[in-house]
Amino acid sequence: LFAGPVDFLKGVVAMEGLPPDDRPEICFAGRSNVGKSSLINALTNRKGLARASNTPGRTQEINYFTLGDGHYMVDLPGYGYAEAPVAVVEKWQRLLRTYLAGRATLRRAFVLIDARHGIKPVDEDIMALLDTAAVSFQVVLTKADKIKDKDRERVLKQVREKLAAHPAAYPELVLTSSEKGEGIATLRTIIAGID
Ligand code: GTP
Ligand code: MG
């Protein structure tokens, strides 16, 4: 999947702009700044493929990438706090939710959670939306390099407990670091198994 060329296809700002729903796709959702774009770069081994930055609200469009076997991989704008005008943020937030609940070919949403912070109320809102829309989702913990070993178990426990209440959630968690590479190969294998 990641062995062949991975290409940026397009950035989408409205549902009408989505590419034809003629093939399976996966997406990365999560709070602003959680590390969605960085994870795409780590998975594809292409540093500047998806634009990442320390400013929450960096990704402002639904960005489509094509994977080697023709699947689409989608980088989403973040939810929650963003450094952008309120009216603009509200527009992406609506688009993001419409996309997550309404994309027929969306096979799995990866919901990224900062390993230091665990699941926040805004994450629960998105998870509830995915439950209602019957979109399977899987939690990926990010920035594992920033968490101390003694805090890992506590966060993992919080996440497992919260996920138990979500029928659309996969129980399997993946702990990743885009910086250090932890969990990246595991996540590639998981994605390769999605058809
Ligand atoms: P938005 O597009 O604004 O929603 O953010 P995003 O979720 O795409 O986050 P992005 O990938 O832009 O990363 C946000 C910040 O976190 C950047 O400064 C990254 O360098 C940093 N970051 C991302 N992943 C990791 C990681 O695994 N470890 C560490 N230490 N920093 C990370
Ligand atoms: Mg981004």
C-alpha cells in the first residue's frame, strides 16, 4: 500500500468537491494539533506530503491522497480550538462532520488522541457521531515520545474505558510517535488490511 507512489490528489472545501466515491477510503480525524498530518508523513515516509505545523488549525481542507493500491487516504481539518477566524472554523467543522457521517466509501476513521491527554469531551462528540453513522473507527494515540512510561498505563486505561461505550470503536489501540517511528509499521499493516 505504501510501497507504491503516494500522491496528493486534491484539497476539498465543500461536499460537492469530493472525488467520486468509487473506491475505499480511510481518514485521520482528531483535535487540532494532535498530529494527523505528521502521521500521514510518517506513514508514507514523505516529510512534506501533508502540511504539519505547531499552529492548531493548520489543515483547513479535506486533503485527499491516493495510495499505491488505489485506496484514498484523507487528512482532515482538526476539531476543537483552531487559530483561524470563527466563521471559517465553523465552516470546516460542519464540513468535517458532514463528511464523517456521510461518506459512503469511508471504511474506517482513525481517531487520533494525544497520548498525554487521553479522550476529551470533543473527541467523545465525534465518536458519538461515528457511532450514529455506523462508521467504524479506531483510536491511534499520538506523540508517544512525549509520555512518560509511568503515565502510559493510566492513559491507556482511560481510553479503553471510554471506548467500551462506543459500538463503532475497534478495541485495538495503536500507540504511535511520528517523531520516533514507534507504532508506524504496525499502523501501516493495519491500514493494508482494510479493504
Ligand atoms: P491541524 O492540521 O492543525 O488539525 O493539526 P494536525 O493534527 O495535522 O497536527 P500536525 O501534524 O500539524 O502536528 C502538530 C504539531 O505536533 C507539530 O508541531 C508536529 O511537529 C507535532 N507532532 C506531531 N506528531 C508528533 C509526534 O509524534 N511527536 C512529537 N514530539 N511531536 C509531534
Ligand atoms: Mg493537519
